[in-house]
Amino acid sequence: MSGSLLNIGLSGVLAHQTALRVTGNNVANANTEGYTRQRAEFDQLGGQFTGAGYLGNGAQITDIKRLTDAYLQTQVRSDTSVSAEVGIVAQNLEQINNLLADPSTGISPALSDFFGALQAAAEDPSSVPARQELLSQSSRLVDRFRLIDDRLTAQASSVEASIRSQVADVNGLAAAIAEANKAIVTAQGAANGSQPNDLLDKRDLLIKDLATKVSINVIPQDDGQLNVFIGKGQALVMGSSSSSIVARENENDPSSLEIAIGKNGRFVQITREITGGELGGLIRFREDVLHPAQNNLGRLAISIADRVNEQHQLGMTLENQFGGLYFNDVNSDEAMQSRVVANAANVEPDDRVVSVRIEDTTALSTRDYAIEFTGPGRDDLVVKDAVSGATITRTTLGGLYPAKLELDGMVIRFESGSFQQGDRFLIQPSRGGIRGLGMVVDRVEDLALAAPIRTESQKSNIGTAVISQGSLVDSRSLNTSELLPGFASPSELTPPLVVRFLNETTYEVLDNSDPANPQPLNPPMSNQRYVPGVQNQLFSADPFAVQVSSDGTSISVIQPVQALSGTMPSALLPNGYGAQTIAIEGRNPQTGAITTYPAINVPPNSTAGSIAAALNGTPGIKASAYTDLQLSNFSDGGTPGTAALRVTIAGTNGQPPYSFEATFADPVADSPAAIADAINADEGMKLLGIVARSDGSSLSLRSTDGRNIQVGLTGAPADGDSLQLTSAGSPAPQTLNNNEEVVVGGQLDVVLEDGLRLRGSNSTIFTPTPATETAFRGFTTSISGTPGKGDVFTIAYNKDGFGDNRNALAMLGLEAGGFVGPGKDSFNEAYASFVSSIGAQTNEARSDAEAASSLLTQSEGRLDAVSGVNLDEEAAKLIQFQQAYNANAQIVSVARELFDTLLGAVR
């Protein structure tokens, strides 16, 4: 009995001694990172049956238990990954935000100073100091762009270095976790399944540290080991073995590292699948913020350089030359090829040549593109977003090189090489935009602030029409890049032009090389329609517009002489024009789609005017018609003053023909001038658009709207009166005698916008393949108001016009223009929007970081409430266990005394 009591006391002493050790260990490790509070688990020893019933045999410690919660641990790991990720993003965003918002480093002040200097130069374009200040501010703008680019490049290098460091940390932690798994299994085996709490704490701490690097998924195993997965289920730790991730050079973009996971030397790229932790934050910052920021600023730099270059080349320098490039050419060979990165895995030979030309900055995006030749054909390819992988378009090149692909304001040219299935290319249209920015103009003389075109109104004009100053559209052909014919001679417009009004609604443009004798242009610009009261553009602004002229076999042929009608004719003679079907096709310059317009069926003997009206019903076509007839060698063989010239013109809107007769003058040599004056004075001829001219020896008749002109001679046949006629279709003179008449039809000049073509079904009016001439002269001007007959306007080169500031004002107008991106923002708007976006992202990241930190603190607090050491609680337990220990020691003492009493009784 006493022995049983002794054993009970001893078991209690030992159990509470262990409890005191556990509690003391908790207190000792209260500040140890990763330590999990432990608790001694008490249990009673088995009871023993007696006559009085079962009696207990004391207490025992069955387990030293770690007090933790798996759910809370998982939550802490998740919150740790999120907090680390948003923290690293916020930290890096702060750097960019401070860089862009600082007036000493931002673009906005430098851009304002550049346009301010341009304004000063426009106010005094011949001032050398003003020009020098403009050059200085231009260089400062370039330097400011480069400063920001250098900072962003340095930050990009820092991010890549940090990625390498984080990858090394992940691998080290993964290996340590695998070793901890192995040690735990070994320890559990040696302890008959008891958990090695210190090793478990160490492993949990390693896993938490890993969660700061990357988001993880932890799966417990039956044997106590933990498997760790990253990304989309890629195994990083499996039991006692670990895989490695590597930061390796991206095959598509050598400037960026990609993450791959592998084992036994085989690796799979998982960059897009890495999330959470500092590594995920670095990748997210790089892909979502840094690269788009570089692309945004690059696009802005390209837009500024492109537009300023374009406008500057439309001006005139202090040396009477066209302006050259202001900034470096955004489409130099080097710049175009630098926008393409060939994948390092493309098979040999390395002979593919691909370039990217920026065509339209308003359509240019800020993303990068991935091109892959996917097959099955060797020319089948797909274009994807380089970051998201979303498909943008699929196409087939067709097998002939060079080939091109137009997309988002750029033209991707596949120049040459052995393109084949599996080839991949990275397209970065704006990433290097700042690196390519630089000044070309370095002399004040080379600043092209004047406009090269000058217009003037003749002082003797009788109308109220005024001509605009004129502006240059382009001095070079977009097809050949050669100077347009009009600018082939330095400091000259070849030829200078004169605009002459035949009446209030018709004008012609002539070669004014000899102002005393202007000549028709080639191709001609005769009988152009003018609408009083509106702006009338004289020349096409379409660089690809072409002009065709009617050069068929029927055109302007003087028909066989007929007997003169005795009275005024009720209808004109047929002009002999054959029937024709005119086919018109249009090709969309952007898509290449072909549009076939309704054919125009021309009946026999149609007038040039009616054909022009039919053609003008097709969008993009401007047709003009006119009829010219020259009369000379007037001869009055009979009684002077009895011969008369009859001119008959078709009426308007179903009205009968109108005839006008003018008698030969006496002397007959004065007839051309006298008849011209008479015709021009006749109101009927005026209303029908007939204009007469005389050089003294000949008479020219013109229908300004392409009506047939019928002429005849009245008088007795015996008088022997005659004259000779010539026209464009019948260059050989044809004699017209008394009591004879003849008719001639008109000609057509047709301007076709870019992509439009016409062809005739035969060769009567237009040939099946009409010859085309460019209708683009490189400049535009307009006339408005009401002109008078004979009013003249001249267009010439603005030689020595150094006080002219029109091109400076045009360059200044770029400040408010919408030239950046699909939103067509101005330069300042685009930059302000970008800075605002970075600021908003920074504020959001800052808030996210604060929120994530708060959530992490809360989840750590909840876990700490379970697993952390509470010194007050542990102190209370020490007292509790100490008291129990003392009480059990007293049991042992009582048992000994009882035993001693028993021994004494026996003695």
C-alpha cells in the first residue's frame, strides 16, 4: 500500500517536473523566431482493481505537443506572399513616380520650354539669338528624355539582378526544406513516432521565409513530410528532394530574365506562372509597370521626333533649302531593325532580316508583340501579345519576300531569309524610342522656319477672290523618296504656276516659266471647276493621287464637214464618239480589299461633259471636261464683211441649241480678235461656258464644261470664204468653206484618289490601260471668294522669304495636336496621362502594401495567439506546476514516513 502511494507520488513528481521543463522551455524561447509554444500532455496511469474498486496508479506525460493551427499557418503564408509582392511593387513604383513627378527630371517642363523657344523664334524668325535658343531647348529636351531612360534602364538592371538573387534564395530554401523533411522522418523513426518539435519549427520557419519569395502551396504527407508547389502546381519540394528554378536569358528578349524550373537538367519556362512574394512582385513590376513605362516614354519620344521631323522638312532654311531632319530619323535602317529581336532558338542559318517601320503614331500601342511561324505552311504565322500571350492576328505571307504586315500603326517587313516553321521574333516598336532620339540640326541656318511656297494675287484682278498662302505637303515622292519634279531644281518651283480664271466658275493652271506666254501643264489642269463662296482646293493633297486623260481614238477628232443648215440648227451634229464601258476599281490602301464600283456605260456620241458628270458620281474621282478648237487662216474671198462664223452650242436642261454668228472683220486679218470679243460679250455664250481668245492671227474657242462645239461658215459658195480648224484629236489643219459646218467633242482629265483605277472596254474614250501621271504636286493652296474673268494668281518658290514664319507656326501647332496613341493625345496630354497613371498605380500599390501588411499582422496575431508564448500564462503555469510538484513530493514524503512506521512496528 505504501509502495503504491510512493509510486503515485513519484509519477506525479516526474510528470510535473517534465511540465515545468516544457514551460521553462517556452519561457526561454519566448523571443526565438519561429518557435511554437509547446504543452506537456498529462494522462493518468492505468487503474488497479481492489476489493474496494479500481485505484489509480498516478500520472504520466504522454506527449510534448506543439500548439499550432494548420489553417492559420496557411493564411499567414498566403498573407506573407501577398505582402511581400505588393511591397516590392510599391517600393519600385515609388522610384519611377518620384523620377517622373520631379520638375528637375520630368519631361513636361522641358517640353514646355521647347515650344516656348519655338514661339519666340516664330515671332522673329530671322533672329539668330532666337534660333540659337531654340536649338538649346531642343537639346535640353533630348537630354531630359535620355536622363529618364538611363534611370529606367538602371532600374531594369537592378530588377534583373534582384530576380537572380531571389531565385538563389528560393533554391537555398527549397533545399533546406527538403533536408528538414528528411531529418524529421529520421527523428520520428528514432522516437517511435514522436514529433521532433524543434525540427518542425525550423521547417515551418523555412517555409515562411520561402513564402516571402514566392507564392507556395504546401501539402502535408502521411509520414510528416511537407511537399511544396509553386506556380501552377510545379513541384519545388517533394519529400526529401528538391527541384531548382533558374533565372536564365530569355530566348525572345535577352534583356529580360525568364524563370524556369527543372530537375535532372531538364527545365520548363514558368515566368508567367510565378506569383506572390518578392520574386513574383519583381516580375509583376517588370511586366506591368517598368516595360510599359519604357514603351510609353519611347512612344512619346517617337511621336515628337516623327511629327517635328515631318513638319520641319516642309519648311525653308536661311539658305533657301528645304528643311531636313530635326531629330534622328525614327525610321532609319538601324532604328527599324532594332525593333526586332530574333529568338535565339531559331534554326540556322541566321539570315532572316525583319524590320519595323513606324507609319502612324496615333495607332501605335505600348505593347510588345510576339511573332511565331506556326505552320503548317512555312509562311503561316501568328502575332500575339508578348506579355499576355493573347492572339492578335493570324496571316500567311504568301512566300514572296519582301513581304509586309501592317498592324497598329507599324509595318513589319520580312525583307529576306529562310523563314520557316518554328521561327519566333519579338517586336518592340517603342521600347528603344528614347535611345534613338538625338539632334540632327546643329546650325541656326538649318532651322526651316519659313514656308517654301509663296502665292500672290495680281493687282489688276477685278473679283473679290483671295488665294491662301499655300503650304507644303511633301517635297518627296512617298513611292521613290526622290524629290518631286516641282522641286528638282534647288530653290525653285519647277515650273512656277499661274492660275487664270476663264470665268467666275472655271479656271486653268498654267506653266508660268514665261509670264508673258503661260503654257499648259503636262498633265494639263484645264477647265477646273470653281464654286464661289467656298474654299476651293487647287491641288490634291493625296500623295498617291493620279491623273488620267482621255486619249482614245474618238477624242477631239474634228468630224467630217457637213453642209451648213440653212437656218439655226435644232440639234448638233454627232461628235463621233464611240460607245464604251468604263470600269472602276478601288483598292483599300490599309486592308488591300478590292471594291468594284458600278460600271459607267457611255452611249455613242456622248459629250465629254456628260461623261465627266457620270464619273464624278463615283467617290474619290474628280473629273473635268473641256472642249478646245482653234481657228486660223481666215479668208474672205467675196465681198468684205459678208462672211460670218456661226458657233452652235447645245442648250442646258433640254433647251434647244444656241447659235451665235459673227461677221468677218474688214480687213479680214482683224477677224480673230473681233470675233473673240463678240463671242465673249454675248450673254448666251457666257451662260453656256464658251470662252474665246485670240492671239491676233488665230481664234481659240473653249467650252469650259465639255460641250460639243459646232462651227460653220455662212455665205455664198462662190465667195470662196474659208478658214482652217485644228484640235487635239486632229492636229492637221482642216479647211472649212462657205456653207459648211463641222463639230468637235471635248476631252476629259480625271484625278483618282489613292487606290482607284479606271479602264475602258475599248479605245474610243479611255484606253484599256490609261497612262497615269501623279496628280500630287507636293503643296496645296486654295482660293475663296468670287473671282472675275481674267483674274490671275501666281504660285512660286518663297526664295529669300526669311521673315516668313509659317512653318514655325505649323511646328508650334504640333503642341496642341493629337499625335500620340489611339486616343490621339497631344504630347503634354500623353505625358500627363502617363504620369497620372504611374501616380495612381503608386497610390494603389502603397494602399495595397499597407492593407496587405495589416492583414499579415492580423493573421500573424491570430496564429501567435495559438502558437506564441504568453509569458503571463507561462508564469501562471510555472506556479501551478511547482505547487503540484511540491504536493507530489509531499506524497512521496508521507509514503516514506508510513513505510518507516511500518518498519518500526516490525522491529
